[in-house]
Amino acid sequence: MDKRGSRRKSAARKDGASRAAADEPQSRVKFWMRRLVIWGGALAVLVALFVGLAVVFAARSMPGYYQLKATQTAQTIVVRARDGTEIVELGPSYGKWLTSDEIPQVMKDAMISVEDRRYYSHFGIDPYGLVRAVYTAATGDRRVSATSTITQQLARNVFLNNNRSLDRKLREAVLAMALEAKFSKEQILELYLNKVYFGGGAYGVDSASRKFFSHPATELSTAEAAIIAGLVKAPSRYSPTADVNAAVGRASVVLRLMKEQGRIPADATVDPSAVKLKEEAGQNSVRYFTDWALPQLDLLLPETFEPIEVWTTLDVGMQRAATASIKSNTPDGAQGALVSMDRDGAVLALIGGTDYIQTNYNRATDARRQPGSSWKLFVYLAALEAGYTPDDRVVDTPVSINGWSPRNSSGRNVGEIDLRTAFAYSINTVAAQLGNEVGFGTVASMARRFGITTEINTYPSMVLGTNEVRLIDMTRAFAAVSAGGNSVEPYGILKVETTDGDLLYEHERNTRSTQLVPDYVAAGITDLLQTAVATGTGRAADIGRPVAGKTGTTSSNKDGYFVGFSSGITTGVWMGRDDNVRVGGLQGGTAPARAFAAYMRYAVKDRPVEQFDTDLQLPEWQLEPDDEYMLGDPEDYYFIDEQGNLIEPGTSDTPREDPFGDEFDRTLEGDRPRQPVPGQRPTQQPQQPPQPQQPPRGVDGAPQAIGDDFLNEATGARRDQRP
């Protein structure tokens, strides 16, 4: 018995030991599980405490409801044509602020259905959505998936940016809970629907409704509300103005979700494709003009963020005609640009390319290209100012200047011709000779005087247009010729008003216009320009009324130019490729001249026909002078004796012999009797005049005469009144 008992006890001890060994891991697991729960709970409490404190502080520092309503992130600019027509609206448009009661219920339901179906049940963040995001990240997608509630989107739009990072999501969640703690659900939804971006520059449902449907948001239908609600996900992709089919497809998704969630009847028939969308009234080419004109506001206005309306010089009809003329005449694969301005510099139309949507690079104002022979405007201006006239004879002959030997496009030389013909047929050798004679620096100075702002070299080849220029500068130069040689400053803004009608700026007529060249020079160059169109290289620019202009073609037909004016409107046209590759058949007298004519026929149709002033009233120094004309009126000069004493008329009782009497005439022309000066009464001479004290004579025997300026400096003498 003792042995059996002993064995039973030993077995019991072994069994107990094995059971204890088996229970030991389980107890350890339970121990660590309890610790994990305790630590996790403590950590959760700390996190909750931290988040709670963060939410409290965020809510306390958050702006009030009315402050958030007044928050506006940028300026709205409505751009109008010269007749008041709205051509484009730039910047964000906020429309009218609608209260929660004014926003249609169908608009609220559509937005909640597609963006935040549990909006009324969460506290700023959606736990289900958060779990889904964590799962998505755990399965390998490094991005944080879209989990934003309407409240989070509002927090991001108002306080944060759109960076998709974990840090931004955490701050967004805290701010969302702060919004929920501070404002009611209706207030949050009102803020959201009035501030969210719907594309096309429209912020808020009222602005979106007016932009896409031409009526306020208070009149939204179910289909229209579905279209607007569908835009939030990707405004640029689903915008009705960008892709109608995409907008309708997205609206169908919104309507399906509304039916699934019971927000509209399941059997409701809503057809978003039947919605009548607002037509886009603007032309895409208008943006070339606004890109040039609107930056001028920085100089014209004080800093302001209030919505404004800008009245411009743009003529809608002329802009449309300019767009059509460039598109229909520009060679395939090339680009075209056009600038048209009124006689005072007001830009009436501006095209920077064949299609703004494809390329918004403004070739009218930014591109620098060679103008070819249209640059000869400045060569001939300098020659006319130096004394040439259109009828003067010049010789078309081979020429070499410092190793440079220009050739005519025809390859021939025609010999002696007049200046008018040389210009009309754009003869290169004559332009080279004129430039060499007046000085290439003089030509460069003339170009700068007429408004060329780009760099100008003075190599001999510059007379043929090798300097790169902007089309708007060349058009400005020709406009100055049209203005009789007076400076013209291009401008695009007439006035600026606030939406309440307060005038912020108004363009003042330029009273500081400068005469760049004398009248006879302007008349002479106009004569040449008119001949270039009538009989020369610019015949394709003829529109049935007087036109003055000049063609330009660069080497290998890389650029084609035509600039001209008629009835007070000056227009410049350029065509070529952006990569500066040759364009077959492109010459200034072909496509550019035809585009000019197509546009100008419309531009001047309501203007009277104007004949050009080409009557040359040459200055006195260019006329054939007689003796008196050469020396001037004797009363305009002072005379001094041999000792340097001033001789004034009437200061001596002794009659003074006419210094321009017979003796002086014989000195110049032999014994020819002196003829009286026209308009001057002849002086009767005494038979035996006493010998007056003669004024000193120079080496040619002429009286020594000294003008006022020199006399004042040399003797200090002053003549208060002239007889």
C-alpha cells in the first residue's frame, strides 16, 4: 500500500508540474495582454486628451462665423470691351452669399450624397472613412486615400493647402473637429456651399449657377444641382464649359447616389443632358489682349482686393475679324500675330497666335523677330530728314560696305531711279547706300525715337531689318507716321470701376505727344509708303481706299511682315514659325498683306475715306535761296564796328548805308542791280551819301553779323526789343 501510495503521489506531482508548465505561457500572454490594454488605454487617454486640448485651442483661436463669411482669397476682374460688352471674367467669382434657408434643399442633398453621406452623424471626421484609409495605406498605397468629410474640406479650403500628406491630414482633422465644436451643422454646410470651388473661377453655388446656367442658385433644378455637386471632385475635368459629356456623366453618378440614399424618389426621372448650359460669349483670342493689358493695372491702381470692372479699348467686332484673318491666311504649320491701334494708340485688336488654348505665348507683344524690309521705314526717315525728297534720283548699283555686299531680291540692278520707286520695290542696294550715307547710328537713333525698345546693332546689314523687334513696337512706329510724325503710346485700358460704380481710374488723352520728325519728313515717308501699296511690293494690301504700308521678308522666308495704316487705323501683321524654320512661299507681300487687307476692310468700313497728306512743304534750308534768303533779314542781326562796338539802327544821326546795297550785290554776283526783298519797302538812297562807318567784313567780303546768343555771351549786350 505504501508503495502504491507513493507512486500515486509521485504521478500526481508530475501531472501537476506538467499542468503548471502548460499554464505558464498562458499566464504570460494574459499578463502582457493586460499590460498592453492598460498601456494602450493610457496612451489612448493621453492622445484623446492631447487631441481634445488641440481642438479646444483651435476652436478658441478660430475666427467667428461672420469673419469666415467675409474671407475672400483673391480679386475678381470683369473685363469689358470699349462698348461695355463683357468679354471675360478673371479671378475667382463669389456670386451672392446665400444663407442656409436660401440654398435649395436639393442642392444640399446632392452635395451630401456625393461628398459626405454620413455628414449629420459624425463629429467632423468619419471613423468609417478613416478605417478605410488606414486599410488602403496598409495594403501598399503610400498615398492617404480620400477620406475628407465636408467639414474637413471646409477646414482645408479656409485654413490649409491641398498637399496630400499625413501631417496636413492630422491638422485638417483637428480643425474639422474644432469647426464642429464651434458651429452648427447648418452653419458649416452654409459656409461650405458658399466657398467651395466649382471650376471656371466660380466659388460658391450661386457663382457656379450663374456661370453655368445663367440664373441664381435659388432657382436650381435637381439636374442642375447634380451637375454642380459633381464638380467638386475635379472642377477642371467635369466643368460643363470644358467637357459637357463628362459633366453629364458625373451628374448621373450623383443622381444614382441620391436615389440609393433616399434623398430623391427611386423612380424619379432626371435627365442632366437636357440642362441648358450658358454659352461662352468670349473669344479665346481675347486672352492675348487681356494678358497684355491687365498687368498695366499694377501701375494704374493702388493695391486693392475688391472686385473691379475694367473697360478696355478692345473692339469685339475687330477682334473677331482679326482672329478670322489670321486663321484663314496663316500658312499651315506657322503662327500669326496682329496688332491694330487707333490714331491715339488705343489697341483695337490684338492676336498673339492662331489659338490661345493650344499656346498662350503672345507673339504680338513678347516675341522678337526680324522685321525684314519693313525696317527700311527708319532708313528712309533718316534720309528724308537729312535732305532727300521722294523725287530725288538714286542709283541701284552693286555696293560693298566694309565687306558686306547686299543683293536685291530680284538679283538685278536697274540703275538710276527715284527714291519713291526704290522704296516701293524695296531695293536693298539703295537702302544700304542711304544707311551708309546718313550713318547706321542715325538709323538706329531714328528707330529708337519711334519706339523700338529692343536692342539695336549698327552693323551695315541692319538697314535690311536684321535687328529683332516686337510687332507691337513696329506697329507703334507706323502709327506715329500716320499721326503726322507725332509720338503714339499704345494703351489698352479706358477706365476702371468698382462693382458699385466708383471710378478708380480713367485714361486721359495724351497731351504730351512729341513731334518725332518735321511735317515734311512725315509727309515724305507717307508718300513712299502709299506708293509701296499702290504699285510696289504691298499691292496685296490694297482695300479700295488709300493705304500706306511696307512689306518685310527675312532670309529664307522665315518671317513675313506687313505694317500699314488707313483712315486712322494702323495694323501690323507677322507670320512665321516658333522654331524659326523656313516657311515655303511666305513673303511680306503675300499672306501677311492679305491678312492685313482682310482685317482692314472690316476695321475701316464705318470710317470716312481719308486722303494722305503727302504735300511736301520743305524747310527754308532745302529751298533754292536768293541772297536775302541765305543771309536772312538784316533786322535780325547786330553789327559791330572794327573796335567791337555795337552799331544799333537809329543810334546815329548819320544815315547808315544799306549793308545789302549795290556794293554787296556786286561782291556776290557782279554788277547785277539789287532786287528788293519781297514784302520790304525799297530804301531810297541819297545821291551823295556820306561814308558811314562800315561793319567789318569777313574773308568773303560779307558783313560780319553776330546773332543774339553769341552776342550775349561775348559782350553781355542785350536787346530788349527788336524793331
